[in-house]
Amino acid sequence: MKRLVGWIVLILVVIGLDQWSKVAIVAHFQEWESMPMTGFFNLVLVYNPGAAFSFLADHPSWGRWFFVALAAVICSFLARTLWQQRTTILQPAACALIIGGAIGNVIDRLVRGRVVDFLDFHYLQHHYPSFNLADSAICLGVFLLIIAVYRENGKAGKDKANKEHTPS
């Protein structure tokens, strides 16, 4: 049970850091205002009514609710997976990061009608689409989930091979 509480705390930390950072950016920047931090990174306030890379941004009326519903479905599936794998480390950590990030962006959609993005990485004049801490948590969670599944499949393959070569 202690591990489950730890995963819930991780979800809450991701949500808290994400929302705190967005409130700070909105309080100090105007939309499209940019502050160079390094030669390759700016802080910028951008609102995204769509999903990653502004997918479906042209449909804010129904797109907002579509993404809220999609996040609810995905979070439900991931919460179930987190519960089932709660005694392990990698899969629940991945699920907690994704859930926390998804909820962080859902809060934006419900409160502001769009997601606050503010991290802008660039090389010369080529900018990667702006993103936020919730997006970062989701990407890290997906990466960890891929590793966890890869490890699980590798372990299952070894177990199967060992059973096939074990004399009866």
C-alpha cells in the first residue's frame, strides 16, 4: 500500500509543478511574449487549444471536450495498470507520470479552454513546438513505459525459451 501512496504522490507532484509553472508564466507574460534564456531556449507564453503540435486546434468547440474525454479514458486505463503493477517500479512510475501530465493539461482545458505552453527550444530560426511540464512528464512516462514493456517482453521470451529447453 505504501508504494501505491508513493505513485499517487508522484501524480500530485507532477500536477502541482505543472500548474504552478503555468500560473507563474501566465502571471508574468503576455501571449506570444518571449524571454531568451540561452542561445537555444526561450520562455514564451503560447496557448494551444489542440493537442500535441496543435492537432485539432482548428476545432476548439468540440476538440476541447474530445481531449478531456480521451484523457479520462487513458487515465482510467493507466490507473488500472498502475494498480495491477503497484509492487513493481518502472510501469507504475511511467503510468503516474503520464496520468499527472494528462491531468495537468486537462485542468488547463477545463479552466482556460486551452493548454498553456511555455518551453521553447530552438536552433537558429527553427523552433520545436512549445510545450510544458505536463507534456514533459507524459513523454518521460511513455519512454519509461516502452522500456518496461520491452523488459517484460524480453523476460517473457527468456522464460518461454527456458521452459522449452528444460528437460521434463
